[in-house]
Amino acid sequence: SPIEGPDLSTCFPATPVPPCTVKDSITCCIPYTPDAKITDFKLPPRESPLRIRRAAHLVDSEYVAKYAEAVKLMKELPADDPRNFMQQANVHCAYCDGAYRQIGFPDLDIQVHGSWIFFPWHRFYLYFHERILGKLINDDTFALPFWNWDAPNGMRLPSIYNSSSSLFDELRDPNHQPPVLIDLDYSKTNETDISDDQLILHNLCVMHRQMISGAKTPSLFMGGPYVAGPNGDSNAGQGTIETTPHSNVHAWTGGLAGCNEDMGNLYSTARDPVFYAHHSNVDRMWYLWKKLDRRHRDFDDSDWLDAGFLFYDENGDLVRVRVKDCLETEWLRYAYQDVEIPWQKKQR
Ligand code: C2O
């Protein structure tokens, strides 16, 4: 049966993935009162404006000002408002570091990484985050940017996150600031010293492999099946994109110390505003993959389609979503700016 949860009535201290340890125990419980009303998610009206997510390195200053203002307002919301920036970040921690249990299985936690749950959960997570930001600046066309790391001009930390504004985060690797190019295959132990041109080519090869040659089936691309209950395996297997470049971009951006905060650890990653641009591009990969080939299809398994999660919406109301409602970005009334896809052809 499909994953159902979390059970918000019981929240446990979160534990970051070993071997990293943090001094104090981590609390990332989501605001909740037992009498809170939970409504079933409804798609936004078809006539509502389409939010266009643009490449972060291509946005204009007017957009940056609006975006920074929205994040600032989100950070200034009362600390216990579920739409507050830190609460939003905690939602990510809550769904991956053991804070909550599955509904009906009080011994089993919920993990949204490492399986076919990865893409849809993060799509919904960003969907609500984006709408909260838009509401705070009264703009129902507001859209998050995407970090276009799959194209040469996007292969560095987008500069809009690197100026003194609400978009800045001090817990980032100082050696990976612009104009340093990202290695999409990065790990702490393989710092490369090849030329920028070679690195770009290498990155495009990685993209071709993860999106096309190595991603011919839904499970290769989206990950293995994770179902509810004791037979469910939250580690059923990552899809190509979740493994690389998704995890590598996290590790590359996060700091060098301790648990690699913020971006480099699941519990802290969403405290960095660039997280949302990173995941917007991850989400864009799902959207693009389905357009690349007729055989690129979503799963039709009800254990996937009916999997359900809880989020607070832009009005602060608790909503139960199901995977089957997020399959097309148009249904959720957003789209991606059309930019060149330089990895579509095999690099040589
Ligand atoms: Cu929920 Cu990029 O991790």
C-alpha cells in the first residue's frame, strides 16, 4: 500500500545521517494542534495565471528585488507560523531525519529520499513554498527561479544568492563561490583541477548519461518502489538524477565544517535559499525527461500514485496531497522558461 503520512501528532528528535554528528539534538517538528483540520488537496483553477520559473542567471533586477523581498518577509513571519522560513526548512528535515512516523505504522519513519518518492515529494514541497512567497508579496504570478546547472552559463552558484540580501547564506563552501565552476560529479574527495572548458564538457556528459543513456526506464530515472509498512524500503534505490547531480550539487554548495551545513546535510539543507532553486532545476529534469522520449513515462502503480503527504498551504491550512495530482506542472499552474538543452546530444 502507498506511503501515508506523516502522523503529525507524534514528533521525535531528528537524527542526521551518520557518520556526521551534531552537538544538540535536532528538533524539526511541524506546528500542529490535534484539532487541526486537514483538507484534501485541490488543483488550482485552470484559469489561474501560469507561474514561469526562470533560470536564476537570467533574471532581471526587478525580479531579484521581488524575490528577495518575499524571502525576507517569510523570514520575518512569527516563528511558529508554519509558513515561516525556518518552519519551511524544518519540513524538509521532518521528512527525512526520522521526526515522524507513517500513519498506521507507529514504528516506521518516513524518508523522502532514496526512492520513487523523491521527485513528487519535492515537487509539492516547492509548490507550496512558491505560493507562500507569492502571497507574501501579493503576486499570484510569482515563481521560484531554477539553478540552470545543466547549461554552461548556469554552472556556478547563481550570483543572486551571493549578494547581501535575504537570499544569502553564510554556511556555504568558500571555495565554491562565483566564478568557480561546479563539477556535477563532485565529491569532497575528487576536487578536480581540469580547465573550465573540460569541466563543462564533463558536466554535459554527466547530464546526457543521467537524463538519457542511463535513464531509459521510470525506475532508472525516478528510483525504486517504496511502499508503506514493514515491507517498504525507503532505500529502494535512487534514480539517476537524485544520485547525480542532485546530491553532488548539495555537497558542493554546503560548508566544509561539521555536518556540511547548510546545503550538504538533509536536516539543514532547506535553510539555504539556493536549495529551492536547486530543487527547481531537479524538478525541471523530471519535466524535461518526459518530453525527451515517448517511452519516458511516469509510473502507473497505485502504490506510487496514491502516496500521500501533508503540507501547509499559502493560507496556513493543512493539506493532504497525493502523487497523482502533481504529474504535470501545468496542473499546478507553473512552467519552466524555455532555455537551450545543451546535453541532449552525446558529447564527444
Ligand atoms: Cu530533499 Cu535535495 O534533498
